[in-house]
Amino acid sequence: MTGIPLNIDWQQILLHLFNFTILFGALYILLYKPVKNYMEQREKHYADMDKAAEDNLRAAEESKTAYADKVRAFDEETRAERTKLNKELEASRERQIAAAKADAEKIVSDARIEANREKEEIIASAQKEITDMVTGAMEKLTLEQSASDAFDQFLDAAEAREA
Amino acid sequence: MNKRERRRTAVIFAVIALIFMLAAIFTGGGGTEEEPIQSVMRDAVLHDLNKVSLFGLMDVNPGLLAGFIVSGFLILLALICRIFIIPKFKPVPGKIQLVLETIVGLFDGMAKGNSKINKFLGAYIFAAGAYIFTGTLFELFGVQAVTTAGRSISLPAPLSDINGAIMMGCLSYLVIMSGGIAGNGIKGIGKTLKEYSLPISLSFRLFGALLSGALVTELVYYYSALSYVLPVLVGVLFTLLHALIQAYVLTMLTSLFYGQVSDNTPKPPREKKHRRKSSKANAAA
């Protein structure tokens, strides 16, 4: 190998290569691969944790949105129910007012009829009483004075009353 | 520790350092045989003088032996981590776990950032980065070996050996080509072959960078007068710095070219012609 400049020796190059190949294999198996695997596992573990946290956050956001939707729907439902109940209440009130009015009118009408009837009865009774009083008075007068005068007077009085 | 005690410690430290320096200066040159600096530097480049025996089987460059030692050390370290540390990993990492995860994550991220097909690339640049970084730092420890000529030498960085650098450069090129095949099939080979200078540039970049470090260190340590304070800068800081830089450069270049040749997204249609046409239409108008 003396012809090659710088004393380059192919056999020694191959020995260096052999040496480095063994070193490469040993370092790869003993150090590089286990450390890298551990780092990747840890990275994966934290990535999984991160993903789980993101999933939980997303689920919480979805729950929050669903809850807000439900609350909104419930509010709308309540509002609609309230409106419906208000309308029913209004209708019921109007019906009640109408019925009360009808009752009142009937009562007033009945009262009016009763009053008229009572008035007529009173008038009739009063007339009868007056008649009786007058009759009684006449009878008294007749008894006290002469019967004819009394009778004439009575007739005059009756005629006057009739007029 | 109060001011007086600190001053006393500093004086003691300085006296000890001075004694060592004087001892080294006055005892220098006493050896039976001294290699001239020219010879040391030439051998650092060519590795033609100082060979070491590889387990008694053959004579090899010291860099190869250093490569085996570095690989053995790294494999032992990986084994210890696999048995004692990795099974005790926790979701909230401790200090050692954090270091391991940072290193693996750095190379994995580099591979992922440059290519969609990155499973093999990440593992390769991790091993290459670890080998270059540890191999470069290895020269700091000055592990001694005996050459076949009976001299004592400190083992250099494995990649300051041209053979090691060529292996690393060519292997990186083959890895890049494998990315091209994985991403684009036969077309990927063509795309990789277009970068025909890559194995040479990758190899010689590594060789040049690590050799220059080794040469400067050799130079500094050759003269005992330069062996005080200065090695802290050139020996430790520079070695640390270029260990980091070379590991980063090779892994970055490999992943960059790998991503380039494995990219199979269709090119957007060219707008040049349309522009020309529209400019002509504008001119006609």
C-alpha cells in the first residue's frame, strides 16, 4: 500500500468501518432507541392528555350550548304557555263579565218586575184601605149625622173622588 | 476561606508549579532516544513510523487503536446508561436523564428538521457525533501506547488518522446516498452522485481539523518550556472547541445533504418564461 499517498490503507479503513459499525449498532440499541422511545411515549402520553382535555372542553362547551338551547327553548315554551294562559284567562274573564252582566240585567229586570208588582199591590192595598177608611169614615159620619145627609155627603164625596 | 488563607494557597500553588517547571527544564534531554520535531510532525500526518500492534494481529496506525478504545468506552457508557439509568427514567427528568434526552433530542431534531425520512439518519448522526466528540476529547487524556519500535506515544484522536477520516467521510456519503435511494429511488443515486466531491471534502475536513489540533498539541508538548499554562488553552480549550465544532459540522452537513437528496417534493413550475412573456407582452402593449 506504499503507492497510495498519505499512507492510506484500505485494510485499516475497513477496520475503522468495522469499529464504527459496531459502535453505531450498540449506541442505537443501548442508548438512542430506548431514550427516543421513552421520549416518544412521554410525548404521546402528554398529547393524549392534551387531546382528552380538549375533548372534555369540547364536550363541556357542547353541554353548555345544549343547556343554553334548552333554557332558551324552555323560556320560549314558558312565554308561549303564558301567552296562551293569558288569552284563556282574558276569555274566561270576558265570559264571566258577560255572565255577570246578564245576571245583573236579569236581577234588575226581575227586581223591576217585582217592584212594579209590589207597587201595584201596594196601590191596590192602599186603595182598598182608603176605600175602607172612607167607608168607615162615612159610616161614622152617617151614624153621627143623619143617614141621608151622610149618604148624600158620602155620594158627593165619592163623586168628587171619582172625578 | 479568608483573604490571607487564599493568598497562602496561591503562593504554595505557584511554588509547586515553579518547582515542576524547573525540574522539567533541567531534566529535559536526558532520555536515551529523542525523536526530532520534524519526525514527530511528519509521523502525525503520515503515520509511517510509529505503528502499534492491534492485539498482536497486525501493525496499525495508533488512531485505529484509539478508535477501538473510544468505541469500547462509548459502548460501556451506553451499557451503563441502559442498565442503570434508562429504566429509572421519570416523566419529570432528573439531571442525567435530561442530559441524555437533550443529546438524543438534539440529533433527532436535526434529522427531523432536515428530512422527512429520518429514522436511520437520526441514529447515524447520533453515533457519528458521539464518536467524533468523544474521539477528539480522547487525545486530551494522553493514553499511552507502545509502538512496534518500542517508543512510548500518547494515542491521538481516532479521526486524526487519515484512514478513520476517510471512513467517516465515505460512510456519511453512503448514508446520504441511502437517503437519496429511500426518497427518490434510482433518481436519488444520480442526485447524490452530483455531489461527487462530498466524500473527499467530508473526509479531509475532519482529517485536517483534527490533525491540525494534534499537530499544535504535539508542537506545544514537544518543548517542555511551552508545557506550562499554554496547554490549558491549546490542549483543553481548543480541543473542547473543535470537538464540538467538528461533531456539529459533520452531523449537520450529513443531515443537510441527506435531506436535500431524499426530498421528493415536485419542483414548482419555473416562472422565468412567464415573466419573459409577460414583459414582452407589456412591451408590445
